[in-house]
Amino acid sequence: MQAVWALVRKDLAVWIRSPAVMAVTILPPLVLMLVLALQSVSVTSVPVALVDQDPGGQAATALLHAAEAFDGFRPQVLTPGAAQQAFARLQVAAVLTIPAGFSANLAAGRQPTLQWQVRNYATDSTNDLRRALPDVVTAFLQSGAAGKNPIGVSIAEQDVHPHDASLVSFEMIGMLALLLLQAGLINAGLAAVKEWETGSVKELLISPASPLNIIAGKVIAGVLAADITGVVLTAVTVVTGLLPAPGAAQAGIALLAMTLLATFGAGAGVALAAALRTNERMNSVSINVSLYLFFLSGGVIALAYMPAWLRLVARIIPNTYAADAFRQSLLYGSTAGTATDLLWLAVAAAAGLVVGIPALRRGLAH
Amino acid sequence: MRAAWAVAKNDLLLLRAQPVAAIITVAVPINFLILFVLFAISGGVVPVTLQAGAQGPATRAFVQALEGSSTFDVHPVSTAQQASAAIRSQNSVAAITVPADLNQALRPGGHATVDVTINNLNGDFADDIRRGLPLAVSLFYRQAAPGTLPLRWREVDSYPTTVGFLAFLAVSIQTVALLIGGLLQGGLGVAREWESGTVKELLLAPVPGWSVVLGKLMSAFLGALAGAVLVFLALLLLGVRPQAWAELIGVFVLVLIVFVSLGVGVGSALRSRNTVFPLAFGLGLPLFFISGPFAPIPWGTAAAADVARVFPVVYANAAFQHAAFGFWTLDTSVSASWLILAAWTAVALAASVWFYHRATAAR
């Protein structure tokens, strides 16, 4: 046991003094987080020009206000010429034109026609725009500005969670799972590879510590380093307001899920280290493995949005269960379903160790 | 020139001698394509269950409206329990219940309530449902009772067809393949000389420094080309059919020279493969993402667009999209963008020579 702790202390000391290892661990999730935030800004709220060619009309003004109040795009009221110029220069993605005589025609029951000019490059942003106009029209009709609202269908909404989490917070949870797996893989894997690269593996082998103690030391150090990274990131997100402060039970569940995912990562890490044995290969393979597992588990998308075949794949990847446990405990303040998540994570951690320990043992024996 | 060929040949032979490292580096761009495809195939439409109280024409029209809204992937269920189970098992994110008296809503003064339970995982996902339902309701009225709505709207599209999200994104991935592949191949090839100490031999050789740089550029170009061609073949498999082959090849070559040259410069400056690797990803990916792979940059934040305009990635993305789909997605003109790309090529080539000279002079 003493030998195990000595190895854990040594590997943690090396980890703390290795900014390159920390960078390789933290950089991919951070970069991914940054790019997803940038992507969400560019595709969720596009600029739209509003043109009112019926300036004195009461209904036209009400429709303009409904469009200005809509939070699905960034509206700007422009003259017809300025709007066309902005559209041609790609400064706006669409132009909504309220035609001249709109209010009078509406009052007379002559069904005036709005023009919705759309820059239809790709389906994603175009469908957002296609959804936007009916929403604006519905809000306008519900305001009563067009007389009696003819839409007799109302929507009664019930939500599963008491409030909507923000998209960034939701994505942050996926990143946390990626970070922990990456940290487990890299920290345990690089700690093992380093022994081969520096030749210190010989010293370990002639020491009185058994191979199992050596492996246990590597795995525990990898898990602890990953846990420290995960807890620090979680604390930062709580302090910055991205995640609410968890209760004791929720924090305990999150920490347990972190440890189990990191154990799976560390087991896989030492197995890869035994096979790859160089820093360069270990870095690139572990980044690829963790990114593949991240995207195959849905990454920052909910499981339900994935195609059926991908959902099946995701259900055998530990990130899926870790992300669910993190979301329930850290984002929604709930414990629902976390027992199942933790059970699957425990199975994954055991599988990681079952693969990793014999692989590294064989590596040391050679 | 002979020395340049010798350096290039040596580097290519080294790639053959280290097949694992070579495969990993060449496979990086195709990896990105696969990862982005995994990202893009999820999240296009919202999976919902639909429980209908009756099977009349009104219900059929409402289901058609839901399906025609480009928002929902509708899965019919018979009971509320099945709908709840689908949400719990994460096979759907909302349960829509259409009332038996939906046809009442089509009569003057009539009313019906559609119940929806939303698994509001986050505001963005939930808003898609909240915005998709009014669209479905308005489509329902347009179809089932055309004269009911007091106003109409007409969509005027700029292009005859709307490109699928996956194809639109995939074309820009060609840029990231060239970007990451070029930086890695250029950077790793040069940094290796310092790590293995063979830079001394290059310095002692009776050849000018520029010929060493040229050799490095040629070998890196070929290495990165292999990865980029793999990505291009994958794009063809994904159904992308370029409209302008000459433009595509032109931007392909020009952009590859830019990134390979920058890679050689970065490798000379850093002299460590362990640093080149994360730097290629750390710099390359954010640049790619702010450079319009999802939508034109003027539609995003002004600060990100201003940063993007400084670098060549945004012009490369726009040129690839233009070559593939025939539309231009940038507020800089086509000719100005090509001029900027040409200027970047000259600057990057000069930078690769300058950084190598600076690094070798420092020794």
C-alpha cells in the first residue's frame, strides 16, 4: 500500500509540474466549448430587416412591434432601399416587408400578403427563419390588432423541468464528460508512457513494488488528477453562474460519476500506453479516442435527437451516462435516473480496469 | 533545387519509416470530417410523439402540418404512457396530444387545445418546439381552412434550392482539413529536425537555407494533400457535387500552400512536436468556427467577424462554398477575396523562410 501511495504522490507531483500535459488535457474541451459558443451565436439569432410600407397603419405598427419583440432573430427596422442593400451585402439574413395598405386591407378582410425574403443557403438557418414568421404572425393575431383572433387552436405546455437551462450550461456538461475522460486517459496514459520514454520503467521493475502496485499507483494518480480537474472546472462554472450550486446529494453523485468515468479513462489510458509507448502517439490517439467517444455519445446534443443507430452506439459509451448524471445532478438539481447512470458507469470503470491492468502488466513484463 | 528535392524525399521516406505516426497525421483531417458528420446528423429535427384523440381529416391535416414544418420528427403513439416512456428513455423530447375535437377549432369561434409536454433540457431545444408548434398550427389552418387567416405570407428564396446542413458544413470541413493537415505536416516536419538534432547536419550542409525550407514545404504539401484528398473523396461520397472544378482546385492549392508554409514557420519557431500538435488544433479550430462554416460571418457577432476577416480561413470557406454550390457567402467580393488569398500565400511563404532563418541564426 505504501508503494502505491508513493507512486501516486510521484505521478501527481509530475502532473502538477507538467503544463504541457495539462494543456493537452484541458485544451480540446476548452477549444470545443469556445467554438460551440461561437457557433450557437452565429446560428441561433440572425439579423433580419423589417420594412414597413404602411407606416400610418395601426395593424402594421402592431405587426412591426410583434416582430421587434420576437427573440428568435435580431430585428432592425429599415427603409425598403436600405433593407435591400443590407440583404445584398449579407448584413441581414431575411427581409420582412409589410406592404402598403396592409392595415386597410386587413380591416376590409382582403387578406394582405407579407413578403418574407430569405437568404436560403443551408437548411439549418433557413428553417429557423421559416419558423420565425408564423411565430411573429401568431403573436400579432393573439394581440388582437387584427380583430378577433381566428386561430382556435391553443397550445397548453407542460415542462418536465421547472425552468429551461441555458444552452451553454447544457453544452458545458457534455464538455465536463469529455474533459474527465480525456484527463483520465491522458494522465494515466502519459504517466505510464513516460516510464518507457525516460527509461525509469527499469527502476520501477527492480523496485520491491509489485507490478500490480505500480499499475494501481498509475491508475489512482490518473483518477485523482482527473477528479481535481473536474472539480475545479465545476467550481468555476458554479462561481461564474453557468451552473447552479449543487446540494450535498447532487454534488456527491456528480463526484462519484466523475470518479467512475475517470477510472474508465485511466484503465483505457494505461492499456493504450502499454500498446503505444511514446508520448506523441499517446497524445494523438487519446485525443482522438476521447473525441470519438464524445461525439458518438451525442456530445452536446441530447440522446433523443440522434439517429436510432447512433442512439444504440451511444448507450454503450460511458460518456452518455456520465453526462446524464452530471445534467441531472448539476443542471437540474435532481437525482432522477442517476442510480442507473452510476451503475453503468461502475460497469464501464470495471471494464476499463479489466482491460487496462493486464495490458500494462504484460507491457511491464516485456 | 536538387537540395530541396533531397530534403523532401528524405522527409517522405521518414513518413514511410514511421507508418503509425504518418497514418495518424494523415488521418487527422478525415477524423474531423467524421466527427463533424456525427455532430451534424444529430439535432436537425425534433423527435416528438403524437397521440391523436381521433382519426378525422382535421387530425390528419394537423399531422401533415407538423411533418411539413421542417421541425418535427413525428412518432405516433396510442397512449399517454407510451409518450411518457419515450421521453423517459430519451427517444423523444416532447409529447404532443391532439384532442378529439380538433375540428371544432376550424369553425368560427370554435376552440381546441393541443397539449404538449416538453422535456425542456435547455432553452434552445425547447424554443425549437415552442416556435415549431405555431408554425404547424398556421400550416394546419392554411391547409384545412384556407380562408380563415386574415393575412398571408409569401416566402421569396434567393436560391432555387436550399443546401442540406450536412453538405453545407462538410464543404467547409475541406478548409479545416487543409488547415490542420498543413499546420501539422509543415510544423512536425521542421520541429522533428530540432528534436532529433539533425538540424545541425542541415546547417552544416553546403545548401542555402531557402532550399531546405522549399524541401520541407514540398514534403509537407504532399503529406497534407493526402489527407485533404481523402476528405474530398468523402465529400463526394456525401453527395457534394462541385459546380466549378477549376475554382475548387485553385483554392485547394492556394490554401494548402498557405497552411503548409505557416506550419513550417510555426515548427521553426516552436521546435517541439509536442507544442505544434496542440497549437495546430488550438489555433485552427476556433479560426475555422468563426469563419462561416455554419452561416455567413456578417450574421454572427461583429467582433468574431472582424477577427475572422484577418485570416485566410474565411475566404477559403467562402471560395469552397462558391465552387461547390454556386453562391457567395461573404460580404467581401469574389475578386477581393482571391486577392487576399494570394496575398496570404505570399506572406506565408515569406514567413516560413524568415522563421527558419531566424531559428537557425539563433543557434
